[in-house]
Amino acid sequence: MNIVQVGSYPLSAACIRGGVESSVYGLVQAFIRAGHSVDVFDFPRIEGTDTTDIDGLLTIHRYANKGRHNQDAVQRSEDMLQEIVALHPDVVHVHGTGEMSSTIYKAAKNVGLSAVLTVHGLLHEEKKQAFRRKPSLKHLYQLLVQTRTERNLLNAAHRIIVDTPYVERMLIRYHRKGKIAHLPEIHIIPQGINAVYYGLSCNSESQTILSVGAISPRKGHIYTVKMFEQLRAKGLAVRLRIIGSLADSKYYAMLSQTIKDSPYKADISLETNVGQDELLRAYQSARLFVLHTQEESQGIVFAEAMAVGLPVVATQVGGVPDVVEHGSSGYLCAFGDTHTMADKAAELLTDNERWTAFSNRAREASSKYNWDHIAEQIFALYKV
């Protein structure tokens, strides 16, 4: 089958940024292993160049964003569509619900191509939380514009893939409340993880807490630092390692200052844009995974952590409870409740029997995030 994937694709396998990049990469590699021909159309990048790279069954098409803002990327959609149509693909799989995704998906349908859409989280929910965190004209504009784009796309979509029951519930709620006039055919298929995680093991003797997530307000790293300080105040000799791509420079500055002001700053590290090999070593050197996120549709990092046997302590938001089972593979608490998070983390750090039980169940629960199995489910959908 000739498959076209449209979405953010990493520039290098050695440094894969989370979210959509990780998902598209994992799916594409699984299709290649299965012997399918795949053309990837990466979203235009600011200061990027127009290139076409061929590697066996895989062809990667990259485009330059000739403007200065992400919105300017849409101007390249006509060029992308012309190349896609010329390939005569069996299916066009578009990732995301932003303006670029919406433009390509609708255009593909309009020219008669078979199209599938993966909803990688709901922009409306993400932007709503951003506006609540910091009300501003910028955040209000993003909320209004991106919500309109997303809902117009959902109304136009026929078949969509969502990663958790949470996203399906939200779409059904949108439909019931009249926020979307049409409810598309919904298929729940999770986002997978790199198979290498299944061959790794965390360090049960370590006193390191790992937190992986983009450096942005949404991931709540400052709350994680506060939780860590409470653990240290309880007398636990632990250290905190925060790893994430630099998504918000202002938040990075705030987080850096919070760490600098902490009485335990010597035991807190903040690392950005870490390579894949170092990230894998970080998972192996930790005993516990913590992320105080405000909103997630699934959260790939939770599945990665569980695959190496790390129990998880996280927030009970969005699709996180669909991944982390409270009281089994980890503990969940309310967003902002650092005291409960610290108490639950302390339980797992001090009770070896409980830690072992949670670690084993985390590994078991992670098995459903194998990309080869997920690719089979998606391929079956393509053939419908």
C-alpha cells in the first residue's frame, strides 16, 4: 500500500521532540518494517528548506516556511497537495487539528483522496487551559481562532483516530452541546512508544525522580519542584531530574529561577533538548516518574516510563487516567495538589514491596503501546 503521512516529523532520529513528532515517527517506522511504501510530508519549518529525501521505502518531503510565523506555513499547502496528488496514494493520513492539518485534510478530501485524521489532543482544551493559566489577548485570540479551526475540521472529518476514551468522550460532549454539528466515525487507537523501551529497566536502587515534558506552563514543572521540596522536607534524600524541549522561554526562565531559589537546588537538574540516547539513560537511572501536567490527551511519556518499570505519580487530568491506573501502575492527584503528590511519591520511594508491585503492573500495562501492534490496527482502518 502507498501511504502518505502528513504531520510534524523529526529532523533526526537522534533527537525526537515529543507529541506529534514522536507519534508520526513511530507509526511511519512500523509501516516501513511491515513493507509498506510511505511518503511523509513534514509541516513547513521556519528557516527550513525544500528537500526530498529517499531512504528505501521511505520518502520524506520537507518544506520551508517562507514567513516568520507558524501560520505562514499554510501558504505552502498548495505545493504539498500537488505533490500528494501526484503520488496517487491509497490513503492520506493527516495528524493534528491545527490550521495546516485542516487545510491539507479538507483539500485531500475535495480531490477525492481517501483521508484519515488523527486527533492528537484537543486544541480547544489546551488553549482553554492556557487562557485560564494566564488570561491575555494573545491567549484569547489563540483560543478563539484555533477552536474555530479545530471544530470546522471535525465537522468535515469522516473517520478519525483518537488516542484515549477521554478524547472520544469530549467529542461526544461537543456534539451533544452543539459545538460540532457532525460526529465523525471515531476509532480509539493509542499512540505508541519506541520498542527500545521494552528492553530497558529502571534502577530500583536509585533515588532519582524523573520528569519528562516540554518546558511550558502546561507541563507544570514548577509544581513538580514544589512537590520535590516537600519530599526533601520529609527527610527523603532524593534528587529531581527535569528533561524537556524548550517550548516557552519565559516559563523556562521562571522555572530556572524557582530552582535557583530552592534550598535543594543542588539536587535539581533542568535539561533541554536532550538527545534520544541520553533520554533513554535517564529513564534507566530513575526510580520514579513524576509529571504535574495540566492537560493531556494521552501522554506518551507515561507509557515510556511504565515500559521501563517506573511507577508513575501524575495528575488526574484528561486522558492520563486512561494510561496510568490509580493504585496499580501509579498514583494520580488533582492538578495543583503538590502535598498529595508528595505523599504518594513518598509511599513509592520508601516502600520497596509496594514499589515492586507497581513497577511490575506498569510494565504489564505498557504492552499495548507497541507500535507494530498499533500500526496493524491503523492499517486495518485504512482498508475499510
